[in-house]
Amino acid sequence: MLPQNQSRPLTMEEIAKRRAAVKQRLKDQENLSSTEKSQKEGEEDGEKREEEEERSVFLAFARIYSGTLRRGQEVYVLQPRYDPQEMDLDNPRLCQDDPAGSSSLGHVGPGNANGVGADGGGGAERYATKVKITELYILMGRGVVQVESVPAGNVLGIGGLDQHILKSATVSTSLACPAFRPMSFAAAPILRVAVEPNNASDTAALSRGMSLLNQADASVEISLQATGEYILSTAGEVHLQRCLDDLRDTFAKVTLSVSAPIVPFRETIIPPPKLDTLNEVISEENVVKLAPVNPLLSEGERAEGEIVTVQTPNKACTLLIQAKPLPERVVGLLSSSTALLKALYLTTSSSGGKGQVLLSSETLEKLKKLRRDLEEGFSSEESWSEFSDDFLGRIWGFGPKSTGTNVLLCGLSEYRRGSVWRGVEGGREGPQGYHHSVVYGFQLACQAGPLCEEPLRGVCFVLRGWNFAASEGGETTGDKSLSEDTTPPVVKTVAGSYGPFSGQLISTVKEGCRRAFQVQPARLMSAMYTCNILATAEVLGKLYAVLGRRNGRVCAEEMREGSTVFSIQALVPVAESFGFAEEVRKKTSGLASPQLFFSHWEVIPNDPFWVPSSEEELLHFGEKADSENLARRYMNAVRKRKGLAVDEKLVEHGEKQRTLKRKQIAQLLCTNHVSFLCHHLVYMSSRILPFLARIC
């Protein structure tokens, strides 16, 4: 409780005033009718609820690095994205006092270095706010002490900043101060659930509570889907339970309905395998074609090979697309360079007419180093030798969201278009044509894959051909390959029932990328936890049994010197981690306690569409292959959650009659199923008795 809100001893005069007020209230209630009494009680209850809501306040936890902070002092709250280089610090309007004590600088800055003014919503002034310090506290154990000033080097609490800080910020008396970077955490928010109130009338309270939780917990992520669904992303099972308790008891104060944990997956492709599941070499002699590789494909698409041909609805454009798996080193580089890819995208993006963003010399050097590393990663793989001539110059984009681990590559021999690296090279881009429509279709395909609508990872889509065959009026004349020209011809077609040509091209590229993905060996990727466990030798067997049931594997095991404790490092799939810590403690009687941290994405080796295809597999598994497929189980679970079609047979033989053995009949009798047998006997007697009467 804050010092100003703590109760203090009352004086005799205050006690007398309260006694008189209570007597007057009782006298007024005696003169009221029952209806007026209920109305007044409802008003009093509402006032009490408002008072309870106002009891919770936020204090900014801070440390002073320089100077002294005093009550009543005016400071600037700088968000992590604030950049003083984009501010016009010589503008006298920035130094004007605000009579209200708090002002946003969003309308006083002239704009950034790129000419974006305040009217356009650009510039660093959006991330700076001028406020007046009203409360200062020193943290003393479980309580706080209100003070007038705090010198440098102390940890303190600042009140009244809850409307200006989301998660972290920098407080300074000068706008020339660079903002500190946001806090980073080792545990990534990988566990997601959907949250909604039990009563629809509590939606506003839930929205307010989610905002407060997002502000109070720096490691939680909250997102609102297009369907209006709130998604809560946490670092683990314990963190999730803590966030839900805070929502119910402190922030929202409503009853919640929480969905089952939403486990993220990724979709990828691998090179064609050379060995079957029995480690036998796959050859044309021992392969038996029993079923298609991927049942999601149609018969025509299965015979196309690696390169897929797609056509726009108006038959004006034909595209040839191929999907290839990226090298592991390249995927790792792209995954760790998200911020650089975002900066690279901003240099080449001109959406909204805001112009291009200038890169600093440090960012430019990092991008050049990233390009050199990518060149080394691709040159080390023999399968990419055909693109050795200016390979990275052929890259049109990354996906999804222009910062992912998927690549769109132009495989045309003579066709040239400004690549994503033109912001680093300093070159200019030529006419746009329909280049952006192709890139946007690629982005849509990367956001949701064909297996279970999960994002793609580590896939390269190569544009092998791009042919136009259209004239005025939308009639096809002759194919014209874009490899002969540097600019695609403008297709003068009437939109008609097909819509604009750019929209047709976007949907066609998306479907072409999905089909090219499906003709390759597709795999699911599971998020993996690194599990650190300390256990004694007596419980190692039970611990390994739990890891085996959870599809985990032990990576390292060592005994600590001078003790009987083993330090075990294992990998556990996130999909199998729910209740893992509780089961470990239960099986080991509390002698082992795991710690889980997000590690990486790992390819599940099982093919989700696997069926026996070689003679050895047929002898070992049979034609049906009823053994459990882990990847297929994960894929079907995600498809069911998203409402997609699932290839499962509820009843395989509908005409098969159910037979009961003596043991089953005894079990039915023991479980109060006498009524079933009675109905069965009545039915049989109604069929047999007329037959016997006819014989007699």
C-alpha cells in the first residue's frame, strides 16, 4: 500500500464527525421506501466497486544513471524506438511548457530526415512524451517510502507514468538523449492460448485487463486476431498459470474461458530421401506404388515433377515455380538476422508514399556482412551451383512478412529486376510492372502452408518461367517470355469477372507456391525445449522413462564433482511438455525438478503422408501400416483446431456386425446395461416367435 493511502489514527474531532454522519445515514434510511433503499444500495455498491478498482496503481521500476530526480520536475519519456537524430532539437516549440503537465510531442516536430512531417505521422516525435513527476518512492522491502528527490545510483519507483510507458522507456530531461534498448529475455513466449470471458458483457473488462497485463509483465505477448480473439503468449506453463491468475484476480476480475494450449509448428521440405524407413536404398526395382505421395494433390499435379505450372484465371500469364529446401546454415543466418532484414525491407519499400528509409553506416556494414555470409552458405552446397552467377542478386524477397526464413528467387536466365539488396548497393529500381504482385503472392504462401496452415520455414521458391500471352481485349495471341525483356509487358485486359490482373497474379503465385511445396517431401517442424534437470542416481531410470514417453531425448549427462547429483540436459518437444514438470516431480518423489527454455525448431523425421512403398516396408509394416505416425497426429490435431478437413475414417466397415463375447456380456451386466439386453431379447423374440408359429 502506498504511504498516502495507509490508515492513520483518527483524532477525536474526526471520530465525532464520522459518528454524526452514520447517525444521519441511518435516520435517512428509515424514512425511505423499499424501492428507494434498493436503488441506494445499488449506487453504494457501484461506488465501492469503483473504489476497489482504483486501489491498484502502477509504479515504474527505475534506476537513475545521472543527476537527481525530484517531485514536480518535468521530464521526457522516450520510447525504445525514439531516435534523437530524427528530431529538430533547435525548434523552440519543443521547449514550451504545457499547463496540463503532460503533452505528446507528436505535433511539434517538423518531421524526420526523410521529409515525413507531423501530419504524416512520421518522425521520432511520436515516441517522446513530456510529463511531470508527481510521486517518487524508495523501495524498502515489501513497502515503499515517499520521498521528495532521489540521487543517481538508486533504484526507485515513479508514480503517474502508467499512461505513458508500455513495457520499458527512458526518462530524460533532454530530447538529445538516446533511448535505451528494450529489455530482452532468454525465454521466448512460445506457449499460446485463446482467452475469452464467460459472459459476453465482460468483454470490455477483459480488454482493459489484457492491456494492464501487457503493461505489467514484460515477457508476455498479447495479440488480437482479425476474428476478435485474444491470444495470450507466455514463456511456459507456470508463466501461463500466473498470467491467468493475475487476469482473474487483479486486472480483469472476470471469469475466463481458456482454450487448450496452441502449439506452434512450422512446415518445411527436405531433399528426396535415399533410404526408406528400414534403411534400405530406394531404387526403381524395389518401389511398389500403392498410394500417392501426398493425398492433398490432384492426379494431374502428381505427375508434374518438381516444377509446377500455373496459369492466371484469364489465361494471360503462365508461371513455372519450383520449391527447394534451403541449407541449414542459410536458415540459421536468416533466423538470427530478423532486425537486419526488416531494415533492408524498409530501404526498398515505398508503400504509402513515405519514401525510403536511410540506413546508418553500422547497419549498412552488418547488411554487407550478412550478404557475404549468405554467399558462403549457398556456395558450400553443390545443389545451388546453377545459381553461382550473382545468386543473391536474384533474390526478390524474404517471407513471411519480408523478414522470414523463406526466399523468393528469380531463376530466369536473362531477366533482371532490382533485388532486395538494391538499398545496400545504392542502385535504382526500374519499372515495377507486376513484380510486387508476385512478391505479395509469395508472402501469402509463406504465411500458411498446405499441411496445416502453419508458416513455412527454410523453403526457397524459384521462378523458372514467366510468360505473357495477352493482347487488347484479353485475347491470347502468342507466348512472350520475360527472359527476352527487362520489363514485363503491360497486360491490357478487361477485368470482367476475373477482377484486376494484379489480384489474379497474387492468387496464382500463392497457389503455385503451395503446389510446388506439395510435390516435394514435406515435413513438420516442432518447437523444442532445452530441459535442464538435476537428479540423483536413484531416480535416473524413472526420469528417463518420463522423457521417453514425452518423445524427448538426452543430449548430455554428467555427474557433479563431490556429490551424487547428475546434471542432465535433454530436448523435449513443446507439444509434449504440458504437465511434464509435474509428472517428473511425481515419478521421482520430488528428487528431480526440470527447467525448460525454448531452444530451436527441429524437423520431425516422419512423413505425415507416409505409406509403405518398398517391398521391405510391405513385409515389415503391411499394406495398412497401422503404426502411429507422430507427424500425422500433430498435423491432424492442428487441422481439427483450425476447422480444416482431416483424412480420417470414422467407420471403416459400416456393414460389419458387432459381436459380443461372454466376457463382454458379463461386463455389460455388471455395469447396469440390463436394459440393452432386454431390448435385444425382445427384438429377437419378435423375429423368432412368428417364424416358429408359421412352422407349427
